Amino acid sequence: MGRRPTTKHDGHAPGAIDPSVLPEAINSNQASSTRGGERARAELSFENQSLLGALFGQFDANLVQVENRLNVYIHARGDQLLIEGTQDAVARARETLITMYDRLAMGQDLDSGAIESLIAMSNEPTLEGIISGEKEEPPIMIRTRRKTIVPRSATQITYMRSLSRDDIIFALGPAGTGKTYLAVAQAVSQLMTGSVQRLILSRPAVEAGEKLGFLPGDMKDKVDPYLRPLYDALYDCMPPEQVERRIESGEIEIAPIAFMRGRTLADAFVILDEAQNTTREQMKMFLTRFGQNSRMVVCGDPRQVDIPGGDRMSGLTDAVEKLEHTEGFGTIRFTAADVVRHPIVGRIVEAYEGK
């Protein structure tokens, strides 16, 4: 692992702009008329030059992305970067670049989505040290066979901590925030380490506002279309042949919620997806399946209820109201700001929520 980037001036910790170059006003008129404060600049240098290609991106695309999002100017000179802009913007750009470098140094992926998330988190005081674990806490990450997953939003930090701590977790919020994906990743991680013996993934077989009619095939063929998002998350965390083998052996079970009735789910990591489409009776039945040495994650968006009839209360909403403050339960609420898909998805969610 390469050393973390350093500032041009010695004696100042990475992640904080060197006060000897802050503030540096171009002139009093420019400083006062620039939104966000006076103009400033900071310089970073990187010792592990083998990471610079991935850090800068093809044709410096990663640097351009940081420039455009934070309204700063970044100039690359060999293994050094000069950042110029307002004080706040320079601080955020510098923190983002340091965290990008840390991510690469630990062998993790760095794509435009990851960079977008790091930029969004650069406003959060928890960003520095999340990946490297340098603030007296272990790094926040989930290790699976195919990848190591780190948080991509401030709320994901809280969620990932809850996934490793609480018995039953309600994950609420819009699509694209990582609710189901992170739950599946945590489940796969615990299955691999042997802390649970089974992984059970479920969801109600409710059509999203459309009638699909008769579906051919056996029971598995009929329910698979509803469960496809869970398969996709599994295949992203485990090699496909392992997923199929574990499904055949019963270590991984994917089934509609109706199949949970009458069971006690011990030594299992249990995930209920699209939980907003359960009735109150279904939710009570599901939650009372909880057994020894188990963990449950209930994911859903209370604003996207597709229960037939339209006047029935969502079992998810009812359960959160009844159990949110009960010992052993954790409740995580995501918003459009936590969307980690393409940035336009967050804007779509905000538009439909009337923000």
C-alpha cells in the first residue's frame, strides 16, 4: 500500500489544508464576490506513482469530474496536484482526492459512481478515515468473494454499522440507495465466515402497478421474475457457480413471503425486500419467524406501495410505527441525497417527491 498523499508544506496532517497557503485572496474584490469565501489553494503530492493513472482517470476524467462538481481548478504536475478555488471547495476537493487515493491503495475500485459518492460525502465529518480506519475505529467495509464494499453515502455508514450490530433492521427509502444490495452483501459476508448457516431472501409477489397475467412453468419459474433483483445482488457478491451450488444445497433460499409461514428461521440471515407491499398480517408473520442467532433486514420504500386495493395500510409502515424504538431494532432512513446510482436518479426521485 502506498503512503497517503502529503501537502507541499510539512507539519500538517493530510485531510486539512495547510494554513500557510490559506487564505490566498486574488484580490479583495474577487474574494468578497466569490460565493463560499476567499480564494484558496492547496497542493497534494503522491508517493505511489503507479496509482496515479487510476487516480486521475483516462484523459484526467476523474479530476475533471471533481472540478466540475466542486467548481475548483485542478492542475496536475507529475505526482503533484494543485487545487484552486474557494476555501470550502478546495477543502472538499482535497478530502475527496485523498479518499480516492486511499481507496485505490487498498485495491478497491474507483469509477464515476464511487467518485460522485465520495464528493457527496466530502461534506460529512466522517469521510476521512472511513476507508482507512484511522480514527480509532475499524474501517467500515463489507468483504465478499468478489469485492470489498465501502459506504457511498453518509447514511450508508450508519446502515453498515447497524447491519453488523442490530438484530432486526428496517431500511427505508427510495430506489438506488443501496438498501437491498448492502443487506445482501452483509449476508454473503456472514455466510462465508460461518457466523450464519443460511441466507434467506424473500419478497412479496406483488406486481408493480401492472397485471402480468398467467406465468408458465413450475413454482420457481413463476416467482423468479419477482425475485430477480435479489439474484442480481447475489451474483455481484459471489461467483455464479457458488450461488447456484448454495441454492441447490439449501444454504441460500430465495422465496416469496408466503413460504415463510410456520417456520422458525434460526442461524440465518433473513432479508425481506419490497416490504412496503406486505400487509400488516404478512409483516407480523414474517417478523415472528425470527430465531436464535439470526439477523433480519426489512427493506422498502413506504412511498411506493403497490398493495392491491390501494386502501390497505402497508405492513412496513405499521411495523416501523410499532417497533422503531424497541430494543434490538434499528431503523435507517435514506433520502434522495443518498442515491448512489447515476446522479440523475437522485434528481428523478427528488422531482417525484416534490422537492
